[in-house]
Amino acid sequence: MLTREILVNLILAALLLAVPLMANAFGQPFYVTLATRVAILALAATGLNLALGLGGLVSFGHAAFFGIGGYAAGILATHAFSGDPLLLGLSGTNQMPVIWLVAMLVAGLVGLLIGLISLRTSGVYFIMITLAFAQMVYYFAISWPAYGGEDGLSILVRNQFPGVNTMKPVSFFLICYAVLIVALGLFVLIRGSRFGSALQAARQNEVRVATVGIAPYRIRLAAFAISAALTGLAGALFADLNRFVSPSMLSWHMSGELIVLIILGGTGRLFGPLAGAALFVIFEYVLGGLTERWQFFLGLILLGTVLFARGGLLGLLAGKARHG
């Protein structure tokens, strides 16, 4: 059955695909890059949406996973270019599928370790402890001179994907778009599974979940690790987009941006992260061209969303969420 929300989702997916293809046809690569940025930020926010939207875990530390994915891409590419071995004599690589796997594994593992401690708390304590862990990773990165320290790490040539010229903006966009669609499909599978139902139930009432023999802690820990892995994948793509890895990817500001994207688009909604990312990038481009203080107006829009449109853009366009 073609519901209103499904129709809105299809329109958003079609627009994200059509706009850069048209821009490429008219020789406007800048807009292709903007669309690629939207797709990558939407992927990162989809990772956070799994923890926040389904599990109610307000994490202020997802920038750590985003940055870890970026540094995984940068470090592997740097060693592949120089020929210097990594730890244990392992070599670097410039192949995107391998880099994505490493980024997801490392970010997921770090997410698991952080979750083991953070998820023993709740509420504002959970928010602060995830922020503290993210800041620890941030300060580790800026004090790591081997990989640029405060200056960051350059990726001289964009990493490769088999059979695709990734240096072409439209080709790289299509890769990012495909990865985003797969991630959204994974979100649908998780949300509709028994695991997803248990995760949402734990968000609503963890005592009742525990009384039926389900451990809320384990469910949340698994969700947090998967969320971290998806955000790490987005970080690897973001590093390739800019061909640069910066400690700013690990900053708490990045964590705040991801939360803003979800609120703007619609918390827990499938295409909420995409809608939020599109709004954010459009505001950044349009308002940023008018004033350096464009974040002030973004703040006003966010305030209006929280007060008058708590379902975000998806709530306004598609109505109240319905999960089958």
C-alpha cells in the first residue's frame, strides 16, 4: 500500500538522485558535490538515528565514530601511497570496499567499548559520558603528529572503487547514493525485526522489557555498535569527498550537527536524516552566502521545529509516523 510517507520518501530519494544528474548534464559539478555532501551526512545521521530514533539514546559522541572512519580512510590511503607498512607489517590500501570494512570494524569496536561503559548510565549522564569519550578521541587525534596532528591529513588522490572513476564528481556521488540506500534498507530491516521491536520497547519502558526476559542493556549495546559502524562508514566517505581528514570531524560540533539533522528531518523517521541533511546543506549554502552568522538563522529554524513541528520536515509532509 502506497502510504503518504512512502510517497514522500520516494520523492526525496528521486530528488536527491535527479538534481546532481541534471547538474552534471549542465556542467555544474559544484551542485553534484553539494548533493554528495547531503548523501554522506544523511548516512551519518542514519547511523545516529538507529540509536537515537529507535533506541532513545541521545549520544553526543557520534563525531568520534565519524572521525574514526575518516582517519581510517586517510591512514590507509597514506600508507598505500607511500608504501610504508602499517602496524604488524600490514600494508595500506586505496580500495574503497576494504577501507569501508576497516572503518566500520574500527568504529563499531570503539562504539562497543564506549557503549559498555556509557550504557550503564542514562539521561544527561549518558549524554555527558559519550561527549567525554568523543573529546578524548579528539584530543588524541590532535596530539598524533604522525598523521597531521592539528593540521589534519591529506588524501592526495581519491580512493578507488572497482570499475568506477571516482575522480568524477557524479561517479563518486552515485557510490555515496548507493551506500545511503543500502543503509536505509538496513534501517528498515532492523526497525521491522524482533531486535528493532525490543529496542523501541526498551526506549518506552525498559522495566517491562526486562520482565519478559529481554536484557535492555544488551539490545542497546548492539544497536549502539551498529550505529557507530554506520557513522564510521559515512566518515570514510566524507574523507574521500574532501580528500582531507581533519580533527574537526571528531569535534563535539559534529555530534551536534548530526542531532540537528535528525531533529530537522524527523526523529526515528526512515528518510528523516536525508530530509534533515538536505535542509542543513541548503541553509548552509544559501544563508552562508548572505551572512557569516548563518547558524543564528539555523538556530531559529531549529527552535521553530522543536516548538511547532516536533515531527520535523517528514512530520509536516507525511503526517504522524506509522510503523508496521
